[in-house]
Amino acid sequence: MVLIMQSTLIKTESTQTEVQPLHPLIVSTAYFFGLALLLAFSALVIHLEVTQINGSIGEDSLVECLQEGYLLITAGLFAAVAIKRSELRGFAFLVSAFFFIILIRELDSLFDQIHHGFWKYPAWLLATIAIGYAHSHKETSIDPLTNYISHKSYSLMLAGIATLFIFARIYGMSDLWQGVMQESYIRSVKNLAEEGMELLAYSLIMFAAGWYCLPELLKKGK
């Protein structure tokens, strides 16, 4: 009887060992489909904007609003981590401020109603506060930042930021599109290409933020 029980236990442990490698595969597949759905939604919004709403992408377009929405969610996720997880507060506050500053820059036309270039003042104020706080709370800034760099979502976040600040800027330069279209140059086409790349970047950034922040928010805070 004992031998039978031992044999059963060995088989059970063997089965669990064989099944365990499927877990990362399932998780990575779920992440893939989640990202795919997000990118599909972003692309469909661009399609809807051009074919059903405005026929082009301007300052007040649905695409611009979606970009700002993605930024707000990203900054809000890190802000929530800063509030709930005291041991990550300095790092999370700094990252949240970074994305809020980008959001402020995206809303420059709104701040221009106060004064042209007014967005720089709240942006500099927020940056000063965030850097000052992170510097004075190094114990919750440096180590969490180091740990974040080793997190799986960090590479996707880097890809999104690089796409936003480098690729989208170069890809959206007027010289490129004037060279392609020659005398038939249409600025709305150039805007579509640039804003589309920016929306792609914001989609990657928001997904990476959710990948990191949501599990942290589900943990018990200290």
C-alpha cells in the first residue's frame, strides 16, 4: 500500500513538473493577445477618424484625445503605485511626473490660451517637485528603479519611448513626405503618419505601464 502511495505521489509530482512549463507560455500568450487587441483598437480609431469623422487628423481629433487618454492612464497607474506602495513611492512618483509632463506638453494648445508657451511653467514645476522628492527619498527611488530595469515590461516601455521621441519625430518630418509626394504634397497625409506612429508609441507605453503597475497594485501595500 505504501509503495502504491509513493508511486502515486511520484507520478503526481512528475505530472506537475511536466505541466509547469506551460504556465509561462499561457501568460506570454495572454500578454500577446492583450497587446494585439490594444494595437488593433488604436488602429481602428485612426481608421474611424479618417473614414467616418474628419477625413484627417488635426489638433482636436479623436486620435489626439486617445493619445492624451493613454498618457493620463499611464501617469495615473504610476501615481496609484506611488500612493499605495510606500516602498516604491519615490520611483513611482518620478515616473508618473515624467508622463504627466508629456501630457502637459500634448495639451500645449490648451495652455496657450493663457499665454503662448505657458505649458513650460507647470511642466518645470512638476519636474522640480518630482526630482526633489526622489532625491530626498533615495531609499524608495534608487532600488525600485534598479528593480524596474530588470522587469520584463521595461524593454517594451523603452521601445515605446524611443518610438515616441525618435522614430515618430524623424518619420513625421515634412521633408520626407514632401520628397515622397512631390508636387502632390498633402499635409494631412504627413499628419496621419506622424500621429499614427505617436499613437502606436503611446499604446506600447500604456501597455508596459499596466504590465508593471497592475500586479504591484494588487499586492498588499506596506
